[in-house]
Amino acid sequence: MRRSQAQSAALDDLGPRKRSGYPGRIEPSLPAMSQNTNIPGFPGQPAAPVGDSAKVQRQVQRQAGVGPVAGGGGTLFSEPVLVVNQKAKLIELTNEYAVFDQQGAALGSVVQVGQSALRKAIRLLTSLDQYLTHKLEIRDAQGVPVLLLTRPAKFIKSRVVVQRPNGQEVGQIVQQNAIGKINFAMEVGGQKIGAVKAENWRAWNFSIVDETDTEVARITKTWEGLAKTMFTTADNYVLQIHRPLADPLLSLVVATALTVDTALKQDARGLG
């Protein structure tokens, strides 16, 4: 597929990341576009979806119990609160999420990529899809990929590889156990720099800690209503980052907020 001159200019004008408005934080310098040519609709990705600001604010303040947090630079890597809402579908064949700030402004999206018609049929008719490889892209508000997530085929435990759009690995999120409260290690070059700890055996809420076991962020699953819970696949989460974080921990924390659902909650969905 060939790009038009206007599309090429738009991508070239993105330039380097600016200093975040979140005090003390520098956004990671990320490549402007993905090397994955199997992305539907690439180039010219759609911008992030527009959400219901009042609904998102209720979700953050009433359901997640997170009060207004000062600061934030208006991007996925500079906001202290991220709201992750899965697109509601009766039958889910492709994972899709919208990401907002605490006020309801669109920051980006997460989309599963690389699925063939056969894979969608497998997901619809059986539960085998939970064991196969999953690939997702985290995209900014302009639809430009900023992180790639790959969950390789698994049997019991999940592992998620986090990469820049140029293929450079940031780190991995590795499931440590399969029984009891689920825990993940955040690893860079094989070294543990943090962990993700479920607070109960059903793994609804997670505490994210650094290498000193100090909590730096928290993921809270929010109640999406009885109708959506019973009849759709939607799962909604709020991520609160307690203090500015440096990379690679920052990128892994952001990726984690989009990974827990794929690593745990997507299992055994479908008609099979």
C-alpha cells in the first residue's frame, strides 16, 4: 500500500516527544510509526475515539475511588490516571480498547492486530484462541503506534513482550504463578524491575510495585453495569500512577494496564 504525500508529511511532522506537563517526567522517545505492515487501515490510523466525559469521570471518582489528580501532559505517558474501557461487543473476535484521561479526553487506543479469518472463526467457535499468540498495538490520540504487545502462545502461564514500534524490546511481563493470587514480574534484560500483584484470587484489582516492593501504581476494575457484564465482553479499568516514573518502568506500567485483560480475562471466551 502506498502513502500519499500528505500522509507522509503528517507522519514526518510528528517529530520527537516533548517534555511532559506531569512534573518531573520526561516522556519516552518513541518512533513515529510501526513496522507492522499487517495493520488494518495502515497508514492513516483513525484518531482515538471520543468518550462520554461525565461517564469517565464517574468511573474514576465514584467507581475506582480516585479523586482528581493534579498534573498530566495530555498523553499516554504523561497522565497520572488512565481509564481503559473495552469496546462492548456481544461476541468479541478482536480486542479493542479506548484510553482516556481522568476528565474523559481521548488519549489513545489499543487494537488487536494480525488476526486472520481463520483465527476469528476459532475464537468464535472454540476456546482454543486463549492458547494462541495475541498481538496488540497501543496507539496515541492520532492513531500512531507507540508500543507493541505480544503475548506468545501459552499453556498455563502468560508472558507479554513489550516493544517499541521499531521492534526494540522494552521488557517483558511474566506470569509467576497459576494458583492463588496471580503475580507478574516486570523484567528488562532478564532482570526484575517491578511486579504486578493481584489483590485477590479472582484478579480484579492489581498493585504495581517497583524493585523495592514500593507501590507505584494501582489498577482497579470498574463495574460496567449488569447488562454489559451479563451480555457483552466489556471490561473497564482505571490505572492510577502515584508518582512520575522513568523508562523502562513507565512503559511497562502503561503496557501492564492494557495487558492484564488479555493475559487473564480473555481466556475461555467464545461459543466453545
